[in-house]
Amino acid sequence: MTSKWWGFLAINLTAAIALVQGEVPIVTRAEWNAKPPSGPLDSMENPLPRAVIAHTAGSGCTDDAGCALTMRNLQHFQMSRQKFSDIGYHYLIGGNGKVYEGRTPTQRGAFAGSNNEGSLGIAFIGNHEDQAPSQEALDVAQKLLEQAVQLGYLVDTYKLLGHRQLSATRSPGEALYALIQQWPHFSEQI
């Protein structure tokens, strides 16, 4: 019994330390059951000068199983219909407040045409034209951006942009775009 309690305490203490240190837990590709890329992915040198916020524009998700399924469906769509070698974004954020691993930040994304180079792509799962993501999702996105700087994926003076600033799209949706314009690093200029 005592060893069970010590194990329980150790696991919870590790989780608490991660939260205090500001680490953002990432749901790995293996955990959401991603397919391997269908072909080679171009590399990108880090740190990157831009972070781009998008939305997937489809159905949202609110729990772990639903978000994992949505990730698999999005990857399948982007690989089969859009002919991408893999899911196009680096990170995706579910309505459950969790971050899902897409491409690594050292691989060029597939979400903003010629502006993929130098851009870290972060997409909120769902359509955020009329309704903003959950506060939990918004908070974890900001923590993810801070962590990306700490890990050397973004320069500390990075520009934060909405997807619509780089591509002919309404993404990240009007409701989400209005919010990110208030975030640190938001830039009107590309």
C-alpha cells in the first residue's frame, strides 16, 4: 500500500512541477494515432520569425477521444484530398484545452502557401467565425507560444499573425481573429 501511495505522489508531484514550470503537455502523434507522412517533408531552420494562428473550420471537439478522432480525420483529409504529405499544421488545439502534435517545427508546414517558410502553424480545431474557442484553449495557446520561444522554435521577437493575413481565407475566423489581435506579438505587418 505504501509503495502505491509513493508512486501516486511521485506522478502528481511531477505533473505539478511541469505546470509550475509552464510546460505545455503535448498529445503526441502516437497518442492520437497519426499515420506516418506519405512522403518527404521539407525542413525549416529554427528559430522562426512568425507564428500563424488558424482554425480548421470544421467540427470542433471537447473531449480526448473526440479530439483524437478529429485529428485523424483532418490528417486523412489533408493527405488524401489536399495531397499534403502529412497534416499541414505544427500544432492543433482542441476544445478540451490540449495541444496536439502535428508536424515538427523543423518541418515546413502546409497551410499558408508561399508563406509556410518561416511560419509556425497553430490551428484551433473547429470553426471560430462566430464563437471563440474555450478559455482553456486560448490559455494553452498562449502558453504554447511562450514555450516555443523557450525551446528555440520562435525568435523572442516573433510576429503573431492570423492565417487570413497570409492567405485568401477567413481563417482563423472573425471571433478568434478579434482575440489574437489583443495578444502580445500580434502584428498588422507580415
